[in-house]
Amino acid sequence: MPSNLPNLRRLFVEARSEAEESSYSRNAFYNLVLFMSSVTVFSLMAQRMTSGKGVSAS
């Protein structure tokens, strides 16, 4: 099955114009950047919320 995946991708690429493909690629990149930045923000927020609640070992 994995050998068919590049063929499917090529079919989808060939079905679109260069401008459409560029637009889809740009949107996918922006969505990835937005997702990664939101994960980073939530991670930093969670770190700051739990940093004051830790029990000291001493």
C-alpha cells in the first residue's frame, strides 16, 4: 500500500494548477505554524501555572 501513496499525491498535484498548488501549500504551512505556536503557548502557560505549585524537596 505505501508504494501507491506517491502516485496518489502525483494525481492530486496534476489535477491542480500551479497557482492552486501553491495556495494549498502556503495554507498548509500557515496552519502548521499556527498549530506549533499554539502548542508552544499552551505549554508555556501550563509550565507557569505549575511552577509555583511544586513541592520543595528540602
